[in-house]
Amino acid sequence: MTDSTAADYEIIVAESMRFMGGLPERVLAHLRLLGNDHGGFAVDRLTHCLQTATRAERAGKDDEYVLCALLHDIGDTLGPFNHADIASALLKPFVGERNHWMVSNHDVFQGYYFFHHLGLDPDMRERFRGHEHFDHTAEFCHEFDQPAFDPGYDTLPLEHFAPLVSELMAMPRRSIYLPSVEAPG
């Protein structure tokens, strides 16, 4: 690529923009991969994500929060040992710092409800006590993530959230590749 020209990159950028425009549909397709994988829970992973987002939407949370609720466990298939990292990396260009931190750390906060069954410290989240987003993340887990394993809950389908995904993931807030938006910090 050291011999590339501006004309070469005009072609590459045009193709990249087309590819980037397909991100929302790829995200929805990846969410569908979570269907029929129960992981021992009463609902499959897709239903859990949908139920978390449904609960957040019905509680009046804003669209960005609902998107985070929908995608918080999207990393389960590719990163079973660090799923929150996968979800937060995917969401980082599209959401504010508060919700990004929430998704990045929800796995530790969710452990409050079950780590004792695994011989882990259920108070692991206490290492974040005093962080400005602690309460926001604790509320997410308590109100939306933790109760979203109910097979009897009236959960909205993925198609309901597709326009939200398309709208909020159409253009990033932060990216080193787009000079018109803020560089990631």
C-alpha cells in the first residue's frame, strides 16, 4: 500500500462506505445467531436480549439505552469469556460514554446476582463503587438484565427493534476514519 494513490483510496473509501452502511443488518443477523441457544437458561440468548430491550423501552428509557440493552450480550457467541468487551467495542462509536461504560461493565455488575454460585465474589462490582456510572450500571442490571429470563414475558420481536438499530448505527459519533465526527477518546 506504500505505492497507493489518492485515486486508489477514492475507490477504497467508496467500497468502505457501502460496507459500513450494511452494519445494522449484520448486527441484526448476528443477534439472530443467539436464537435457540439457551445456555441452560429458561429463554434463549436472543430472547434474553430482546426482553432486556423490551423492558427498557417500556420503562421509558431513551433509544440509545434501549440499543445498549438489546446488544449487551451480542458478544456471547464470539467472546464467551469476555462478551461485554465485544458488545462495548461494537457500541463504542455509536453511544455516549455513560451507556458505553454500562455495557463494558455489566458482566461484573450482573455477577452480583450469581457469582456466589460459582465460587466468585458477588461484590466484585464494589471495585467500581464511587465511579460516576456505578448506579447507572447497577440499575441496568437490576431493572432490565437480571429479570430478562422470563419465558412468560410479553417480549417484543427483533423486527420491532430493527429500525432503532438502523437509525442509531447508521453514523458513528466517534471514529478515527471519519473526520466529520469526534475521534474516540
